[in-house]
Amino acid sequence: MTFHKVALFGADGQIGLCILNAFLKSGKYDVTPFVMPDHSLPQGESYQSLKPVALDLSKTSRSEIADHLKGHDVVVSALNGPGIASQFTIQDAAADAGVRRFIPSEFGMHHIYRKSNDPAGYVHPAWDAKNRFNERAVLHPAIESGKMEYTMIGCGDFYNQDREKVWCPWMQTDPPNGEFVITHVGDEHARADFTNLDDFAAYLVATLDKPETSANKKLNFPSDTISHAQIAELLEKYSGKKVRLKEISEEQMHKIIADPKTAPKEIAEGSAFPVEFWMMVKGTQGQDRFRRPKSECHNDLYPEVEKTTLERFFQRRYGKK
């Protein structure tokens, strides 16, 4: 089986644009970017030949989406937030159009949040929205009949998000007072899985280059497994700037999740993510739960995809060896 034509939903988003660039770099695929009506792709020669399809997915019918998907082999969703719910209609439309592979917007790692002195566990709505779709996606009639296949790709914490000044403080070119501040929750020595966005996008394309290895599979791809203390040491070594670790205790975490208004200003205003989601992710990392066993990581399936460790990333970013 060989794939040629790919429909990419959310192509103008942070993750979607990385995936789009990986497809363009590959040169093996004809990509149709799908964007919101008021959005567009960046200016640049590499995007000039593309013909984006502008759709408000909340107002577009299954039949209309299916018309746009006719002739496509693969649908990749890089949707997030409210867009996750649109995947139900997109997969139905993809089945109607004869699409052979569906890659939903998994792209993460889900966790159960456990409150103090509470026997129950809780899942953040952002994770639950993906879980709800994933549960249905793998049991879709087109999947069960063999007319369509799925590939789900999980990963670690994306560490090179340009927009995230608190989540990824090392992405700042000029940190305040010449000092990087790495905020973490709990144990600074607990290791967590991290993934480079460009590595991840290349991995996704590689799963389509060898479609038989990724058919109806749930795959996971970390670029590095490392602690915040180790990241701080490497950042100071290669940037030449002072790096300070700032701890939020687990007790503080629980209080902030219960009342996000009590969050420190730099977190409340320095991230595009909801405060309670930020706390749950970082809290899980500090509890040594944000990493998968090696048996559940599948980097070895596509050895041609580079793993950009944090050390290698800092070496390249600051030009030091």
C-alpha cells in the first residue's frame, strides 16, 4: 500500500504547521491544508503552491467535508481544543470519501489527577475530549470492516513551543534579568518524557512512508527522558546564563487546581494553556508519572527519525559543543 494524497486539518496551528513542513520536506505527498475561515498559512515560498481549504468545522456538514476529502488517501488531524469534537464528523466523512488511513489528534500523554485525601481519580476535560474520540475512532464501522485504518501517535511534553514563555522558558531569546527561570511542581529530579515538535512531525510522516508498520497501531515517540534539574544544568552550561529552578509544592498545586485564580501571575498570564491543565501536567511530571516504559515507546520502528535530546537542542540553539 502506498499513500499519496493527504488532508491535514488544523494545518495552521502550532503542531499542524510542523506536520505540514515535514510533509513538504519529504516531498512524497500531495497535501491539502484545512484551516479556519479567518486563518491562513504563513507567507513563504514553500507554501505558495498549496491550496488551503477554509472550513468552519462547527458549521460544515458531513457530506460537504466528504466532498472535500474525495481522492485523499489519508486524513491527519492536528486539531485541538473545541476542534477535537469535529473529529467525529471528519472520520465519518473520511469513511464516506473512501479515505484509507486516519490519524487523529492524539499527540500527547493522558493522566489521571488524584486529589489529596480523595479516593477517586479525575481526568482533565482536554484529555477526556481526546479519550472520548479515541474510544470511538478505533471501533468505527469503517475500521472494523477493514475499509479504513487508524494510527494514533502519543509523545512526551513538547519542549520547543515558541509561544510558551513559562512552559518552555528556554525558548526566550532574552530572559528577564538575564536569568532563565524553570518552574516545576514537586520533585525536580523526577524524569519525564519530552518530545521535539519537528522530531514528532517527521515521525508522523515516517509512519506513512511504511504504512504496514503503523496500520491500526498506537505508537509513542519521546525525544528525551530527563528531569527538570538536568534540563537546568544543561541550559546553564550551553546558554552561558544563570538558570534558576522555581518549585511549586504539590500542596500548592492542589490549591491552584481547586481555585485557578490563586495561581502565580507569571503562570496565569504566561501560557496559552488553562492554569489547571498546566498544573496537572507539571504535577504528574514531578510525581515521576509522566514517562512510559521503554516497551511502550516505538522510536525503533523508524530509526531514520532523529531524536533531538534537550542537550542536542541546546547545543544547536546556542552554538556551543
